[in-house]
Amino acid sequence: MPLNMEDKKAVVAEVSAEVAQAQTMVLAEYRGIPVGELTTLRAQARANGVYLRVMKNTLARLAVQGTSFESLAGEMTGPLIYSISADPVASAKVLNDFAKTQAALVIKAGSYDGKVMDAAAVKALASIPGRNDLIAMLLGVMQAPASSMARVLAAVAEKKEKEAA
């Protein structure tokens, strides 16, 4: 069922609001993927804070007009699914992980920091650890000296107890 003009304006406004907060946008062709698999992809995207949308390319071009993603307009051809996220890595990671299990999903292009990326660059971006992973790594590095010191003190205390006994 085709959208009327008011529905189209609502879609453009919704996507524009998401794009205004986003750092990364990834485009992928979804031709041949069963609906059940797309539902799984949408659930994974929601869990990772990624806005995922299938829409007409004309509406997508209107939504990115005047933003840092406007340079992607030339790549917006064919049946595409749009992945948009405020986290620089999340949208690329969600689509790349899904593409590993579903060969019909083909990553076409992406944009980060105003620069257009080809499929290889999107896959490279997806291989970078996410924000939460980096925070966990940083905490591990920060805790290492304190936990080492605690182990040394515990060993010294244990040694003194053995000598006293």
C-alpha cells in the first residue's frame, strides 16, 4: 500500500531525527532474506541501540539532506536497509555480524564522521571493539596494579602467619 504525502513526511521527519543524533550510517542490500531473519536482525539492532529501517531511497535521500550523511545519497539505490546509530561502531557491527550468518545481506556502503566508506571499510569499523568493551578493557588495566598489590600483601601476611605458628 503506497504512502500518502503526510505519511511520507512523517517517515522523513522520524529518520531525520535519528540521523541528527547519529555518528554512523550503514547501508546494506537485503534482497532474498526471509522475514523471520529480518525480524531477528531488528531485535539485535534494538538490543544494541541501532535504528534499523527499510524505506524508499527517495525518502532516505530527503532525510539525510543537509547532514554529514548527505554524501551517501549516491549509494542509495536498490532494496536497502538503513542502519543508524549514535555509537560509532554499533551499526556496522550489527550488520556485519548478521551478514556472517546470512549471506543474502550484502553491506554496500557506510558513512562515519562525514566520510563515505566502502564495504571493506565498514567491515574494518565493525572489527573495532565497541564503547562498552573499551570501557571494560580500561577498567581491567586500571584494576591490575591494585589487585597485584593486594595479592602481594596477602602473600606477605600468609608468610608471617606461618612463621608465627
